[in-house]
Amino acid sequence: MTRQNQLNDKAPQQPEPQSAISEPELVGTSISEPELVGSSLPPFPPAPPMTSLPWAAPQGRRRKRALIAGAAAVVLLAGGGITWWALAGDGDPMDHVEVSGGKLVTGDSDSFGDGEDCDDTDDFAYNDCDSYGDSDATTYEFVYKITNKGDEPANYSVLVNGFDEDGEFIGQTYIGTTHLAAGKTDADKGEFDEYVNLEDGHDLSDIKTVKVAYVERMALAN
């Protein structure tokens, strides 16, 4: 072996060149999504058919029914069998009632004494000469007139309040009339008697004025 060869053997050896690492070839290959053929998942159930609810009528039919119902209501209100609560337009019933006068009546005294106007010949009872002549109880009497200013007969229920000379409330009583014809007047006497609940510390002799407190008018069909 020559000296040159010995030097070459002792020199560091260079690694043998390696071929370049190439990326995998994609030519002719494709990545496909996984196929569901033979999948164990159950199929989705079919959607139920769209059907209308049995109680929901079509829009056009509902509108027609509403018109028919409205027309039927108009016919009923316009018919001869209309009831009292369907009638209106007769004004404020408070204007149909008037109260006036008032005095304390004791023992056997007549409602109308000497010198007072009384009449047994008219249709009214409040001015009869012998009215309440047989009563022994003490009462406070007043005169009322109820005039039906509506277009149909009506019943009236009226509350009347009594007040003392200072305007303080003392008690309440009731008057009324039934089937009063249109344009007619019912005039009579009302009274506060021993059965009226009076405010504490008051008696019937304390009543000085009376006023209409409430009027209910019930119009009648016939």
C-alpha cells in the first residue's frame, strides 16, 4: 500500500449522497367522502302531511261567518222582542224625578192640614185630604214626581237622601213606580219612617231637606 493510500484511508469519510425525498405522488388518486352505504343509522321518518285543524275555518269562511253573526244581532235588536237593557237614548234619568216639600207628621195628624191644598178628585194620591190620617207613627213626608221622558214604558227605582239644617246626611229612603207610560207622570208622597236607619244622634225631626241620590230607569219593550 502506498503512503498516499494510507493517508486516504485515515481521512474522514464523506457520507454517501442520498436521493431526495419526494412527496407522495397524488396523480391518479382522489380523496372521497366516506360512503354511507351500509350505515347502521336508521333513516329519518317521513314528514307528516300538512292538514288544517278541524276547528279552523278558512279565512274567507271566518269573515263570512262574522258578517252573518253581525247581521243577526242587528235583526234581533231591531225586532219587536227587544229587551229593556238594549234600549238607550232617553237622557239622564236623574232629570226624570223631582222631590219637594217635606214636613214632620206626628200622631193622627193628616198629611194636609187646614188651609193646605188637597184634592181627592185627581189621579194623584200624594195630595189626598185623608192621606195617612189613620197612622199613629211619626214620619217625615215629602212629595215626589216621576215623569217618563223616554219613548217607551219604564220602571223607576229611586233613592232619596235626607239632610239636616247643616247639610249633613241623616238617612235614606226609597220610592219608585212600575210600567210608567212614555210622557206620563206619577206623583205621590214618600216618607222617612221609623224603619229608616238614621245616622247616630239624629231622629226624623232633624230632617230639613231631601234630595234625589240615585235613579235607575229600566225601559220596557211593551
